Amino acid sequence: MLDDQDQARDAYWMGRAFELAEQAARLGEAPIGAVLVDSKTQVLVAEAHNEPISLHDPSGHAEILAIRRAGEALANYRLAPDLTLYVTLEPCTMCAGAISHARIARLVYGASDPKGGAVEHGVRFFEQKTCHWRPKVTTGILADRCADILRTFFRARRG
């Protein structure tokens, strides 16, 4: 159970991830944002939004890009041991795998994704015996806002 201070921190950082999701939407990318934060110092390590279209890269998901940028910022493939990843949408299988390999200590996400998510839906990646690293998971932070921006974006694209 999170105390009030932890809930306020989670809302703050998810708010930043949401701003990145808005940037992605303005660029025609799926509105998903992610930030990696050092849990102990509350210092932002890296951030990203979805960019598979602009990067011509199917792995250009916000989580993957934030993890790559954190490795660059830390000049090490072994990321800091106390990182929290805030992302506006439940990670897919690819992103859950990257989170596990990066040994992210904690995952916080906003909207659930019954169709493409892999944490509480689909393959439930972190529950598999073969998963070598499992982050602590918190869900539902700014969930309505995170879900609404996605619904609005895809409704407009479908016309």
C-alpha cells in the first residue's frame, strides 16, 4: 500500500509521462509516454514517447526508448538498481521483456490494455517461470486520463 507521499510522486511522474504521450499524439504517433526515475533521489534519468513511425522502427515504443536512453545517460547497460518506470499504458510483451532484462525495480502504469498488454493481460509476462527479473508493479495511476487520450487518438484516426 502506498502512502500519500508515494501516491503524490507517482501522480507527478505519470503526469510527465502523460505530457510525453500528448507530444506523441501531436506527431501522429500512438500517445504513449514513459519516464525512468531514480526512486531514491527522484531524479529523472530518461524519458521518451512512442516513435515507431518517425524512427521507422517497430521497437520504437516509449518504454524501449526510455530504457535505451537511460543506458546512454548512465553509460552502462546495467541500469541503476532503484529505477521506476512510469508509462501511460500497460506494456506489451516486447516492452515487458525489456523491463525484465533492464532489471527495472518498479513499473507504474496508467491505463490497462486488455488487447495488447502483457502484465495483467495476455501472457502476464512477469508471472512466467522463465522471467528472470520481476519489477514491483503499480497500476491505475491517472488511468482515466491515459485511457482517454488513447481512445480519442484512435477514434480520430479511424474517422
